[in-house]
Amino acid sequence: MRILVTGGAGFIGSNFVRHALAGAYEGFEDPQIVVLDKLTYAGTMDSLASVIHDPRLEFVHGDICDEDLVDRVMKDVALVLHFAAETHVDRSINSGVDFVRTNVVGTQTLLESARRGGVGKFVLVSTDEVYGSIERGSWVEDHPLEPNSPYSASKAAGDLLARAFSRTYGYPVSITRCSNNYGPFQFPEKVIPLFITNLLDGDTVPLYGDGLHVREWIHVDDHCRGIALVARHGRPNEVYNIGSEVELTNRELTETLLEIAQADWSRVRHVNDRKGHDRRYSVDSTKITTELGYRTQVDFMDGLRDTARWYAENRSWWEPLKKGDYPPVWEEASPV
């Protein structure tokens, strides 16, 4: 099967690519994968270093908004897994332009090319943040979209475009909405790798507001297993939440990371809360569990300790990123 993976040099996309080429997913035992990635600050070829020379992998350096390029890489593709996105909320608050371009225009470009090219299925990897904030209970898939940041609004717009392609053209699109991810190769602007790497360097960690914002945490391996299930068995024109039921306040997460690092609260600095900061996220994963037999496999504490260990052992990956010294594009990352 020939699969187009957009954003395949990013955190979640590269995880899927590495595991798919290792035969980790049923139905994808011998894939032919085309990765299309612009290699912005959050995408690095180092995340694909272990598989870049696999003959089943083709890397294309390019923009998902480039219609001609997208049409060329879409040739003979049977499945699109659309991971590519601008994702950091704080950056979207400072400027939402790139978020609208990538998450809306880029998604539209891919959907139209896939539809014209007769690609058999399209999976859009979205986020629980499109639902907004929930005081109690958990979101089901048909809950109204009420995004509260430019990032989540742009992702919600992409979701609605995907829905429109299903409804208008009968095109087979499935959407996944996952809770907060953690694991190796996550760009160190995100809270868990930021806190881990700051603590490794002897620095303080910033805690927003009162620290009582609640997030549901899932290991990236479990998220990608869910995406593979939806790609293989999910129904078209359906949304599937992917969660873990592991909910922590940011204060509880901070306490846990301090314990792992053998540090204390003197390493925490309280900072002003983020604008429009959603109070709580929680998804109901009943649908993917009952329909597709999905189950998480990574225990949260085991996964968090393993993640901290990975960052401790892979300074050469994250230190240049925190300094803004991004590695050059590899020779293999040439345009089509």
C-alpha cells in the first residue's frame, strides 16, 4: 500500500512512520510511505534518522499548500494520513496567519488533490481542542465545535472542510481527535519536553496561572495505534476520539516531573496565565473502543519515565532545537 504521510518529520507523524515501517500496525506490514514535510522549526529529519535509508520510504521536502507538488506526490497513493499542522497555542496567539494557511488552506489543497486523484481514504489527524473547554464529563464526537484559540479554530476549520468533502462529494474522510500527546521526539516548546529539558539543564519551569488546568495525557505510541485502526477499519464521514482517561492538572503534572527529576518546587516559577486558556479537556473514547477494539497500552507513569530518560539520553536531538540551531535539510529531503 502506498501511503502519503504529511508532516511525517514532526513528532506524531514521524512516530507513525517509524512504527509502520517496523510492521507495528495490522494491515500496514509492508507499506510504501511518501513523507511530505516542509521542515519548519518543529519538523526535523533527525526524527526519521533510523528509517531514512529504508527503500520503502520516500521523503519529499515541500509545502502542503503547493497544489502542483501535492498533485505529484498524490500519484498512485491509496491512503492519506494528514498529520501536518501548526500546533502551538502560544504561537497562534502571537500570530494566527501561519495556522490558517497550513491548517485550513493546506488541508483544502490535500483534500481536493486526493479527491481528484481517486485516493481511497483520507484520515485527518485533529485535536480535542476543537471542542473548546468542558467543566465536567467528556466530549462525544458530535459535540459542537467551540474552539477558543486561533490554533484550535484553524484545526476546527480543517475538520469542517473534511466533513464538507464527505457530504458534498461522498469522499471517504475520517477524522481523529486526540487528547494531549507526550513521548520521544516531541519539540521542546511543548510542556512535557520543555519541563524535562529545563530540569535537565538546572533551569526553572513555568507554570501558568493557578496550575489547575486539566489535560488528558496519552502516549504518542497509543495515539498512532488509534490512527492506524481508523485508517484500516474506521468508517468514512466519521469522527473518532482517541483518549486515555488519564487526567491531571498542570500542577499535578509538574509535581510528577519534579519527582522524576529529583527536584523540588524551588525550580517552579509561576507565570501569568495564557490568554483564553481552556480550563479542562476530556474526550469520550467509547466509539473507537467499541467499534474498533481500541485500547491504550502504555502506562502513564512508565511512559513518562521512559520519555524523561529518552530526553536525558538524546541531548544531541533537542539541544540545537532549543537554541534555534535547526539542523540542515538532508540530501534526501529534496523537492520532487
